[in-house]
Amino acid sequence: KENIQHRLPEYIENAQLFFDQEKLNAHYTYSFLNGVKDSVKANLDSTAGLDLNPLFKLFDNIIVTYNKEKLTDSKGEFTPNRTWLADWRSVHSAIVDVVKELLTDVDSKTVIAFDKYRDKVFKTLASLLAYPDPIFADEQIESAKMTTKSPGEDAYVSDPFTIAINSVRGRAFEAFILFVYQDGKKLKDDKNKISDGCKELYESVLKNETTRGIMFLYGHNIPSFFYRDKSWLKGLLSQIFPTQKDKASLYSASWEGYISNNLYQEIFFDDDFQKLYERGLEIEDDESLKQKHFVGLDEGLATHLALAFIHYNEFNFESSLFKKFLGEGSDKQLSKFVSFIGRSVINADNEQIDELLKTSP
């Protein structure tokens, strides 16, 4: 791992030698991939001209072998001296991390020649977005891999965002967003900045998703897709926020993801999203799930409404959503709203707020 940064071209050229499920421990492959990731990050210019085909062949070999032969996931293990050894799930996560590094802009350019490797990156991400991590059992208190416990409290499943970013599919989703961004630069239609292939992959993962963690990411990243094709994204809202009773937990996870992101004026005032905010007034925490929140449902909703009230003149005492909030919002939602106003306006030491108070006392 330490030597790779000094001889990166040789390691990339011989990448396929670092995967042999019969002779090499998964941790060896994992360390190779981490060494490549760190070297790419540290040597942006010197990496740009390398032939990366052997690296993508390695990715494909690992993924195909895992799917065909079902490489055993040991859930990681510790040696007798307590050194952690990676499993094949960790190897897949490391593949994602390499891809993310290749797609990330540094000084307005990527390491990878995107046009040249575009299809290979897409194929890798499509495979990783089908990887069985997380799964439904990971979010059940009896079988969860990640739990949290405060003194005097029962154990809870970790919040959906933490589960997502520590899973293969969740990390792959984040890499997919980077891919969509790079891919969109090549599209000539200003009104449609997402390719048909990306749309199909987005829809296919959404259709089959059963975990709250990944649904959180779908809600959280709505702006990234809304502004690329509004009509297409809005046509998927019934799937991102499914109203079937047996999918109530998926709905609340998507909603939590959405309200934990920044507020966007155009999205906020969109009729379909106004209806989602109205429905949000009625959503309550399902304590039976025994899961922590990244952002509490009441707090997230109240924060969005408070920001809209502060910054958007159109959202006022005459707005139907605001009237409904004042009349039907829970005490907890209203108190969170008032608290946000107090902290952000009354007690704020902020030039922008000071100017706002002059024009909108």
C-alpha cells in the first residue's frame, strides 16, 4: 500500500494480479485498492495519462466472480493481535472509493479522461448499485450491523444516512451522482442534463429498493436530479415517496433525506412539493422501528418552513401551507419553528439577517 504511490504506473498495469480468491486474502486486494485511491488523490497530474483499462478489468473480475461464485463475506475479522482484516464487502466499497476519486473535480478537471472511460465507469457503478449491501435485515434492531445506545436507553439502529454512507450501494449512489454531473457536461440539451441511460439506472435501483438508508439518499439528492430534468423527476415522486401502507418507513426515510438538505425556492413552491410538505405535517416518528434520525422529522420540516418564512416573501400568513402549519402543526413542530426563528433572527449576529430586518421587520 505504501509503495504504490512511488510506482503507480506499474501497479495499475498489473492490477489484475491483486485479485485471486484462492491465493490472496480479501484484505490484500482491499489494501491495493486503497493504495491506488490514495495515490490518485496525491498525484492528480501524473495519473491523468495512465492507461486505466487494467484497473477496470480488475473491477469487473471482482464483481463478476462475486456474483457467480458468491465469494464469502466474513463480515471482516480480527487477527489474534486485533488487526482488522477486510472482507469482500469492504473490497467492493474500496472499488467505489477509487471510482469516486477518479470522478471528483480538482481545479475543474477530473483525473480520468471521462469520454474515454465513460462506459466502463457506468458499467462498474451499475453493478455496484445492485450489490446486496445494505439489505432489509441491516435496519432491523434484531439483526442490524450498526446500532447506537445512549446511557439509560435501549439500543437503536443507526440513522439511515450513516447506514447508507457505510454501505456499498450507498457509496455507489454518491459516486453515481458524480458520474451524472460529469456526464451532463457532455449533453447539449440545456433542458435535459441527464442521459437516458442514467435515468434508467436511477429508476431501476429505485424500483427495487427496500432499505431506508438508500431511500434517504433518494430524498436527500432530489435537487441534483430535479434541476437536470424536472418533469422526469416529478414523475417519479410517487416512487420516491411511496404511499402504500407497507412502505411507510421508506416514505419517511425519503422525507427525512429531503428535509435534511438545503431549501431550494423553486422546489419549495412547486405544487407537488407543497403537497409533500402538507403531508409532512402528519408524519410521526415510528418508534417501533427503533432507529435514530439524522434529522428529526419535526425539526427538519420546521427548519424548511422557517427558512421559507424568513427568506421568501411569498410564504406568509396568507399562504395555504403556512395557514395549515399554524392550524394543524403539532406542538413539537411549532416549537421547533419558533426556536429556529429565535436562534436565526432574534439572537443572530449576522449581516444578512440585519439587512433583512430593515426591509422585513
